[in-house]
Amino acid sequence: MDGISKRIVLFLSAITGIAALGAGLITPVFTLFLYDVMSFDVLTIGLIYAFYTAAFVVFPIPFGIFSDKKGRKPTMMLGLLGYAFSYLLRILADKPMAFGVLYSLEGLGDSSFKPAAQSAIADVVTDEERGSAYGIYHAAGAGAIIVGYFLSGFVATTLSFFFSFLIGSLLCFVSLIVVVLLMRETLRLDIEERYKINLKRIFSEKTRRPLIIYLIAIILANFGVAAIMPVLSIFMILQYDLTLNYVGIAWFVYMIAYFITSVPTGKLADKYSNKNTLGIGLLVAAFSFYLIGTQGSFIGLTVALIFFGTGNSMILNAGTSYMMNLTSIEIRGRTVSILNVLKMSGGIIGPIISGILWETIAPVYSFLLPAVCVLVGGIFFLLVGIPDRELRTPVSNV
């Protein structure tokens, strides 16, 4: 990367890190807040999480178009506002529907902020360096989340859950102010004709097959991840007899593994293969889900969370780079958004299925079924995924 590109990547990484610190304070304890304080059952919690994924299906396309037309900066600003108000208003919510709506507002934030930031990086970094750039970007977010995860249990127990929500909201407002004052737009397009596209042009003859293969694997992966997230903290308390403070530390272990491996797996994706790195990452994640559901000791849980963090690092870095190599700059925002809509479709039913399995069969199946789905996705992608050399410099869609 040249000097300007590296500065932009580092700036976007820092902005993401500030907001991610707030998310880290909330994520490990939120389901426990719903379960213990609000007395919601696991299926209800799964339905609340489904609101988030549903929002990630509704919002990405309009925000992707907005990102390509108006720029990455205003799109990121809207996303940060979504995060900030989602966290802040949880202080006032008291009904499942209210929490569902607020969680969908967080989905709005993820639909706009993250794709815009990732597109901004792709705007200024060559495709041969994207894995490394996303490694830096994801490592920065992970480093901030590590701190948040470590502190989450202590903040919730020594102060209150409501302070977690308040601090998370304030950090997102800080990120928003920095973006408004300091960020320079990376999108440089002024030809209106370039905005006139449709799905047929996104799924061109060159990209159609690799995109479909990628989507099948990632839909299975998103089903698995979305299924375990609503129940993970609750399961750790019930299955492993952890206190609230140690739940935060367990999430901290997961994120430490993600952080440590983020830059190396990004470089691995560049030098080895995005395709193979992504496929292996799915297999590692599947194994971690199996271990979480079947191990009974804290040591076994720790090993499982290390595998989960490592696998997720491989998936995010290689998967993002793989996806960006299938886009061209003039339609990147909306292409990424459309792909996000399609790949998140599996995530909508993941939390619901997980809640049903938990309530009607046994909690362990909330981890075993996701493990099988992610395993199938990884094997499928390794067998039929398109090699990187066939994806470099895709044909422009203009």
C-alpha cells in the first residue's frame, strides 16, 4: 500500500475501533440482560435477534445505492447514528417488540457503516493487497472489542446493564463526530450513467458462477453463526457454570484469538488463496461450534473459543477480499449490499431455529446443527469455489 492508502485504511480502522469498543461492552451481556433481567425465554430472544438479521436484509440495498451515489462518508455517518440510537434507547425498552425494533436499528447500522467502510478501503487499495488491508481493518475492530468484552461483565455487575448501553452509545457518537470532522470521501465518480445498473449487470457472465458458489457457502455459515449468538452467553452460564464476569472473559478469549490471527490470515489470503482460506475458516468454525456444545470444562470452552476466533478471522478477511474481487468500483457499494442481503437470508431463521431446538429438544442441538451447516458450507466451497486467479480484475460493469 502507498502512504495515502495506508493512512485511509488506518483512519477507517480507528473509527471502526471506537464504535466496536461500544459494541464489545454490550454483546456478551445483552442476551443475559434479556434472559435474567427482562425474563424472556430463549425462543423470544431468538426472535429478537431475528429482527437484526431481517434489518440486514431490508436496508443494505438502498444504503449500497446511496453509498455509490452520495459517497462512503455520509453512508458511514448514517450507520453510526443507527448504532448510537439502538444502544441508547435500550435503556427505555421493556417489551420484546421494542427490543426487536431497536435491534433492527443496529442492523441498519451494520447495513450502512460496515459495507461503506469496506468499500472505502477497496476504493483505495489494489486487489492484490485487499486481504492485508482488511486484516488491519478487522484487527483494529477486534482489538477494541477485546477491551469491551473484557470489561463487559464488570461494567454490568459493578455499574449496571444500562451503563453498558449508555457508554456504547456515547462511543458511537464520538466516532460519528470524528467522521464528520476528519474523513475525506474516497468515492470519485461523476458520470450519472454509471449508476444505472441492475442485477443482471452485477451478476455478469464472468461473476455469476463464483458469486452463486460464494453465496451458498456463506448463507450456510451465516445460518450457523446467527444460530449460536443469541444462546452463547446463556449456554456458558448454564453448561459451564460461569459467572457474568467470566462470560465477558470467555468472549474476550474468542476475540483475542480473532485479533491475533486477523493480520496473519489476511496475509495468508493474499499469498495463499482467498478461496482456500475461506473454506478452511468455515471448517475451523464448524469444529469450534461442536466443541462449545459438547465440552463441559472451562479449558474445553477456551479451546473452542480460540478455534472460533481463528476461523472467524479467516472467514471475514478472505471472504471480504473474495467478494471485493468480484466487484468494480463504480457499483461496489450496491453490489456488496446486494450480496449482504442474499448471504444474510440464512441468518434470519438461525436464531429462531436455535431457540426452538433449545426449548423443545436440548440446548446442545443449538450448537450441533449450526456446526453441521457450517461444515457443509466449508466442504462445498473448497470443492467447487473459484480460484483467485480467475477473479482478479473483474470486467467493469459500465
